[in-house]
Amino acid sequence: MSAVLGRIRALLPRERMTRADVIAGLPGAIGSVPDGMASGVLAGVSPLHGLYASMAGRVFGGLSTSTRLMVVTTTSASALAAGSALTDIPDEDRSAALVMLTLIAGGVMIVAAVLRLGRYTRFVSHSVMTAFLLGVAANIAFGQIPALLGVDAEGGFALAKAVNVLTHPGEIDWRSAVVGVSALILMWALGQTRLRLYASLVALLVPTVLVVALGWDSVSRVSDIATIPTGFPIPGLPDLTVLSPALLSGALTVAVIVLVQGAGVAESAPNPDGSRSSANQDFTAQGVGNVAASLLRGMPVGGSVGQTALNRTAGARTRWAAIWSGLWLVVLLAAFAGLVGQVPMPTLAAVLIVAAAGSLDPAKLSAIWSSGYTSRVVFGTTLMATLLLPVTAAVGIGVALSLILQLNQEAIDLKVVRLRVDGNQLVEASAPKQLSDNEIVILDVYGSLFYAGARTLAAHLPDPAGARSPVVILRLRGRTTVSATFFTIVADYARRLDAVGGQLHLSGIDPRIRDYWTDELLAAHGVSIEFHPATATIGESTLAAYAEARVRTHDGDNPPREKPC
């Protein structure tokens, strides 16, 4: 028994739990009731999946997050992505498929952490992620208009459904509209007061009492789309028979969205003690949260910007606040399980619309629009893809755009400069386009030398054609790895120099590069290159290469062209 207790204690956060953490968890738990239910609706399944996921994500995900105030719970983006992946799945299998999708997504996140892929989240550009989240917010708002007004709308995507509702006003159920609009008004009004932390809950309770008291049976309720069980969910394994390629791709999309959003949460919620967050540890925590959510019949969870901000506002100090938030939610579900089934669906639609509107950040949009033509094109393309295409396709387009932007930026940002020798110093000057007879040229490169950057370098190297016995010294200090493309370009340039009696020197070389570029490799490519390993003194290997080049050119018929300034 003591061994079991010891293992449990080892899983708990090492920070000391404070009274502030216990209290801070309560507003989050209260807010997670409408948010969790609304996420289930957004995914096209029972709201209970969202409630169970909120509980599991907060408790199990909160055990090991490196971003200590991060709250792992349902998010609108992951719910929408999950719902998109379930579009073609029959209604009777949708719940089981969602649980399986959540398990796979959690497994993908844990594998990503093991492979230490956290550093790659920075390759998703700010323009792409902002446009995607804006598109998700718009889809949520448009997609909930039919439920808000009690209309069974037609349309292939959210915007089309919203247009269908607005062009057929006669189909609006006025009772549903009253409930939904009153919930919107309540959330907006309370959001301007000290009760803003409880605005969603009040907007849920007041319309529910109104519908029950007036007997408005035409207003759809949670119990109309799902049976509300009593007690707590019993852990169980997902149904493997629902596994499909579409489910796998959907789970991968959810994992990407959750991990990138989690990285954004880490940036927006730094640790109180100043310690740095670990992306890979947060990957693991979110993965564990998803696995636990799936075992409790929940839906995908991830780091939530809104709930994390609420956690900080409520006075959280450590990871215990998120855990207590989940435990408080367990208490709320036990006490008010019977009330959940009476919640009108228009109020959940209102919660989602307000959440979508609250996620808009005009400052970010303005910054992107002011960043130039490229950022605008990428932003607009990703936004339109998110509005008009399935979420899986939109994420794929966004990731592809991010990679293209990265490669394009590497090529654009590359700069080649000349270093002239001034005594024991190197002075920067413009690089020549053409080499002259017996000239010594020292070149330094700013920017990436991978792929597109390496090809851009080839266009900036001085042309040796027509010159006699020039020497080029290419400074590579700080480069620990190089691509095959870069080797091909350097080898080709060395052969061009050799053809006119010149020579290529590489200074500041890291030993790891020299281990790859062996004499046997160079001989096989018919290349002659002089290497000068990096030393602790900056510029020493370059000056040594310059001295060797001067000796070589002195041995020729003409004096060297490069002279100290």
C-alpha cells in the first residue's frame, strides 16, 4: 500500500499547494460547465463529452505541465477540428469515433514529445495561426446562428448555414430566439461588471429557468440530443471498430492545433518564478490529458488561452489551481447532474458565439496587415481556406504556407558581405560581383545556408570567370550543420576557381562539418578546398587563411590585390 501511495505522490506537482490555488480553481470549474458543454455541441456530439473532457484534462493534464498556470481543457479550435473529422461518420458511431480520435491525438502528442518536436512549433507563422484562429472563430459564430434561433439550416459549411437562416426568417422559432438572444445580452452585460467570471454560468441558468417555468417545449434542450446519466463516467477503452483513415488524419490535425495553441499559451502565461517552459513537457501533459479524456469518454483537450487567463486572474500560483479546477468540476457535476439536461441549446450557442467574438484581437490583425504584402497574402489565403474548406484541409494549407514562408524568408534574408583586413581586425564592406587577377576576397554570410538559402548564396558569390589565380575565403563560423545543397554549391564554386588557377578556403569550420566533408569525399567530387578550423579567438582562422593566401599569391607572378586598409 505504501508503494502505491509513493507512486501517486510522485505524480503530483512538487510545488506546495496554497489556499489561493484551491480558491482559484472554483471560477474555472464554474466556467467550464457551459464551455465544456458548448464544445461538445460544437463537435456534433453529446455535451457530456465536453464536460468529461474538461474534468480529465484539468486534473491529468495539470499534473505535469511545465507552464504552471496552463489549463488543459476543451478548446473551440480542437472541438471544431474534431467535429470536421466526424462529418461522414454515422450518428450512432460518432461518440465512439470521437473517443477514439481523442486517444489517437493524445498518443500523437506524447510521441511528439518523445521525439522532441517542440521546437518545430515556431515554424508555423504568426500570420497563418492568427488567420486560422480567426477563421475558426468565424465558423463557430456562423455555425451557431441556426441553433441560437431554433432553425434546422441547410448548407455545406458554417457561412452557408448562417446565410440560409437569414434568408428564411419565417423559419425562426421566436421562443428559441428569445432564449438565445437573452443569453447573449446577459453575458455582454455581466461582462462589464465584477461578475464577469460567472457571466457564462448565469447566462446558462437564467434562460434554463425561463424555459422550464414557461413550458416552452419548442426550445431544444440538452436532454433532447443526449441521455444524461447520473454519477461519474466509468473508465473504458475506445471501440477499435470505428478506426478509419479519416479518423487518423483528423486526430493528427487536432494534435497539430492543440500543440501549436499550447505553445501560444506558454508565451502568454510565463511562469510566476521566471523559469522557462518546456514545449516538449507541455506536449506530454496535453497528451496525457487527452488519453485520460478518452478513457473517460471525453473529447480532445489542450492548453486553453481563455481558461489559462481566467486561472491567472483568479489568483492561481501553481499547477494545483488547474487540478483543483477539475476536482471542483467533479463536485459540480455530482451536485447538478440533473440540471444539465434542462439547459436550452440556444444558450450553448450563445456561449460559443461570445467566446468566438472574445477571441478576436484587433491589435494582432493590425500588426499582420502592417507587415507587408506577403503577410497579407498568407493571412487571407489561410482565412479563406478555414472558412470554405474542412478544418483538416485548412490546417494542411496553413502548415504548407508556413514552410514555404520559412524557405522564402531564408532566401530573402541571406546577405553576403566582404571582410577587409585592417591590421588584426576584419572590416565589413560590400561584396564584389566579379573577381580580379590575384585578388584575395574574404566573404561572410548572414542567414541560413539550407536549401533555398544555399541557392541564393550561389547567386551572390563573385564570378571568377576571366580572372587569374583569385583566392576566395568563405567564413563559416557558427555553422554546425550544412545541407547537401550547400555542399554541391561550394564544390561547384571550388571547381570554378580551380579552373582559373584560383583557390577556395573555408575558415571558422566546425569539426563536425569537417568530419562530413572528408578528403575522400572531396576527391570523389574532384574538389580542392583548404580548411581552417575555428578557434576560441574570433577571426583567428580567417586571418590565418588570409595569411596563407598572401603567401600563395606572393609565389605567383603578381602581388596580391587585397591589402590592409
